[in-house]
Amino acid sequence: MLNTQWRKSSKSGPNGACVEARLSVTGVEVRDSKDVSGPTLHATTGEWRELLAISRHGSR
């Protein structure tokens, strides 16, 4: 694991209902900001890019 900090979007609201992400050695980890000690979701770099592309442009 890289020593990276969790980040959330600057567009996130103040209520804490956000997802946070950080880099890992093999991709990206994502977690719920309301449960920082809870489980994380791991995506490879390619999967993360695909997710971002879909979220920006809709389903492929």
C-alpha cells in the first residue's frame, strides 16, 4: 500500500455522505466517508478509468 491520503471530491456536500478514494500499488481504493473503518472497494487502474469515463459520459 502506498502511503496516500484519502481524498473526496471538492463537489461533495457538507453532510458527510461521500465516497473517498486513494491510490494503492495496484489501483484505487474507495470507501464510504461515513464509515472510515469499514470495508473498501478496490479497482485496478483500468477499472477506475472506465468507471470515471462512464460517470462522465454515461453508459457505454
